[in-house]
Amino acid sequence: MLSTIFNSEDLTKAALAILLCPLAGFVIQVFFGKRLPRQGDWLPTGCMLIALCIASWMMIVLLGGEHGLAKPHSWSPEITQGWLSSGGGKGLSINFGILVDNLTIVMLFVVTLVSFLVHLYS
């Protein structure tokens, strides 16, 4: 199966790439859009296409079972980073993070597909 070929670190990097690719396209478009060929109209659409391809790959790897059957889910990468803490060791600590599970993969694919189609047809 595909999920045994790829380790969780690769899939974690892919989840971050889906988040950062459209953001990078936005930043490049804002600051360098006028200097790009055709004023960079292709850049946001291309970044969304890359994000859609990564989301499709993750969906196939994580949800694809053999013979069309869903496989049991055993991988849930979680990336957490401390965001806000107060009161020392026992005080309030707020983290933000990325958790990828079956529902997240399906929603990630749907949202990136719709976003790509909006970019393509607008």
C-alpha cells in the first residue's frame, strides 16, 4: 500500500505545503505581480493547482484501501506550536496546530478543489 511507502514526516510536510503554497502565491502576487509575465495572472491559479495536487495525493495515500475498500486509519499527524502562555509552568498555555485525520483529508480535498475551480474560472 502507498501509506507504507511514505512516512508520517513526508505527509506532515505535505500538509504544511498545502497551507503555505497559496500563501506564498499571494505574497509573490502582491509584491511582484506587475513585474511578472502577463502581470502574474497565472500565479495564484498555479499555486492552487499545486495545493490541489498535494491534497489529492494525501487523500489517495491516507484513504485509499485495497480493492476500493476503506482502510483503517492509523496515521494522524499533529503539528503543534506554542502560541500564548502565561503564569509560568502551571499557568495558561494556548497552542495552535494542524491535525490531519480522515475528515480533514476529505474536507481539504473539497476545499482545495473548489478554490482551484474558483481561481480557474474567475
